[in-house]
Amino acid sequence: MGKQYRALIIGAGFGGLGMAIQLKMAGYQDFLVLEKSAGPGGVWRDNTYPGSGCDIPSHLYSFSFERNFDWSRRFPAQPEILRYLEYCADKYDIRDHARFNTEVTGAHFDEARGQWRVHTAGGETFHAPVLVCATGQLNRPAWPDIPGMEHFRGHVFHSARWDHEHDLHGRRVAVVGTGASAIQFIPCIAQPAARVFIFQRSAPWILPKPDRTWRPWQRRLLRRFPLLRTLDRLYLYLMFEMRVPGFTLLPKLMQLYRLQFRRQLRRQVRDPSLHPHLTPNYPMGCKRILISDNYLPALNREHVELVPCGPREIRPHGVVGEDGKERNVDTLILGTGFRATEFLSPIRVTGRDGLELNEAWRDGARAYKGISVHGFPNLFLLYGPNTNLGHNSIIYMLESQIRYVLRAMERMEHEGIHWMDVKKQAQERFMEWVDRRMARTVWQQGCNSWYHTQEGRNTTNWPGSTLTYRLMTRKPRLADYEIMTTAERHANLEAEADN
């Protein structure tokens, strides 16, 4: 039998680290973080492509309990975000509670014992009554299924697994995709590459990125008066939150941002013949809105070609577009995003009565408040189904979920709860509410994106404000859970013994 813990946490990104730190601050010491990578960081450890960074300002893209990190610029770059997460792990001694290079392959709930058994690729088993899955939505790269890929004789890699050993100087490069990652790395590779072909299935909406470095006197001021950092964080939160009606109630409000996009397009792209190809044909906000000041100008380079269609076929020395034309290349970079709707895959999670999570989610992932799943007691998800945002910092949502999990654990201890399993009716009632709200959002205005399953259901985004979610998750409502108390368990065991 493996070692016993009070709680097991899968993942050491923002969610897993935040959960671990809050557990420790609440007095818990017997928890363990299991992380498949060599250290903390999650998506910010994996995505090391050139230009990688965040589109939420640093003062808002940080924990509310750890605001005083000395950020160098307004919008943080990947190396600095990773340093921040490593700083948090070190400051709160989370490394002593973590097992790195430990990939979880399965988790099984033992109903009689009220315990989760978690198995790793290395053959180890760990036990805990509470299992927190903080694997996130953006951890598994999506590899496109393009005919002929296996015949390509050049070099292929995904942006989330960037090959830094492959020198792009003088290379003929094809980039597939124009999502959030691609518009960050394309300007960086355009200069060394001899030729860059950008295969674009659909144009993204792009807005200016008001980034800048913090000047030395500003950083000194922020260090001396931490309240300024807090006020800036509050200002940013309110400004971003004001976008909610445009996403969830009145999509026509996004017209204001459309005007901003068109002005930037005219100013930054000299060739007017490109403008129609760079203008999306779907409502703004239906897919993720991107921010950049250097992507559109990169298209002005003579050796950079926008191919306004997707790839139809990969040949040994080139890519054939849907326009029928072959472009000769020696490097293929896939900026095709992540398998965001698959959540805990490929971990095999088994709940009560042998129910597998993949089976429970065969029609799309569903979770009560994005946290609890019927049939899987004491399993709590961070950044679960329908908790992603299109307008604000995901850290706010994660901290709401972390607080919810902590209060659930506290109630389990104080009220002698052996396990708690959200009722099917409560989960269905919540999901009906989500689906009603989702129907009128901009995300359901006719475009396909990584927010949706193949069947078209949005299992990713939250159809409301972050404040609504914070209020909804302020404390567990035990009436929505089936409860097995410790006393009931003992009584059942005694009855079984008597029989």
C-alpha cells in the first residue's frame, strides 16, 4: 500500500501551486503535488517558443496573496511568469510537498475506504481521501491530421514543444495556424528565416497590446508603496470585467473593438489587398481575441507570405494549400493549439461503481460549478469545464475554486464527512443554467473554435462575470451533495460484519 496523504494534487501550474500554497497556509502539511514535468510552471514551463507571453497584465496575472513580485514589464513574458511561479514555490516551500517527473496515469476511488488511489507511470501508488486535479485545459498539444504528414522529410514540431536546437536561419518555414501562440512567434522567426509561409484557415481578431517596460523609478515606487500595485490590479480587473456584456449579453457591443481592429489593420499592413484576408468573417469574440503590436507588421516583410487557406496535403519537401499550390519548405511549425475540451485525458479516472470519467463525459465534459462531477466523490477540478474566460484573468477563477475546495475540506473534517458526491440533479440543474446562458453569448454565434467539442457544445467558457462565479463558489452547498459520514460508514461496516 502506498503512502497516505490528506490530499493529492495533480499538476503544478498556477492552479496546483495555488492550491498547495493555500493548503499550507490553512495549516495542512500532509498533501502531495504530483507533476509530470521537472518543476513547477505548467503551461508556462512547456511553452518556451520565441515571443511567448501573456495577454493579461502582470499585476492581474498573479496570485492575490503574492502581489509584490518585481515584474519588469506591463505584460509578462514566459520566462518571467515561470520565474514568478518558481519564486512562489520556493517562498512557500512547496517543493518539499511535490514529486516532479511523476506522471499520473490513473486514479480510482475506493468507496468503502473513502480513498482515492492514484497510480503513476513509475509504478507508484498514493492514497488520499481528497483528489484535486489541476491539469488545466492547455496542456495537451493538438496535432492536426493533415494527409501526408508522415512523408515530410523536413523538420516538424509543435509550438508547445519548441525545438530550440533547430536553427531557423536561412530556413524555408511553413506555419500552420494563426492563433495566440502563432501570432507571438511568427514575428520572432520572420527575421532569421529565409521564407515564411503562414497557412491561415480563418483570420483572428487582433487588438493593440499596450505593453511597456516598467521604468526604474516606477519599479522603485511599486516596491515602496505596495498599495499602488493593489490599486492597479483593481483598476485592471474592473476594466477587463466591463467587457462581460459584450461577450455574454449584447454581442453588438463588440462593434467598438471592431473599429479599433480596422484602424490598426490599416495602419500596420501596407498592402490593402491583404486586408480582406486579415479581416475575420465571424463576430468579434466568437473565437479568442488576440492582442499584438508586431504580428501584422511582420506581414509587410517581402519574404513572409500569408496563405489565406489551410494546408490540404503535406509532401516530402513542401505543403500544398487548399488553393492547390505547393510551397517548398524544410521546416513545419504547428501553431495549432491544444486539445482543450479533453481536460483530464489521458489520465484514467474511475469513480463509484466503476464509472469511468471518459464514459461520464462521452457527450462532453460537465461539472457542477466546474469543480465537482457526479459519481466521483471528493474529486475537485481546478480550471474545469466551463470555467475558462474570454475577458479577464483566469487566476481570479482559480482562486475562487481553491477557496471552494478548502471550505469543502474544512466541512468534511468538522462535520465528520467521509465523502461527498455531487447529486446528479444538482449537476444537471447547474448545467442547464450554463447552457441557457451560453446560448446568448458571442461564442455561440456560428464559429468553430477550441472552445467547442466536435459536436459543437461549448464545454470551456464561463458564460458570466467572474464576480458571479466568485459568489456562486463562496462556500459548498452540502444539500447539493450526497453525503456519507464517518459514523454512517462505521455503522455499515459493523452491519456487514454482523451479517
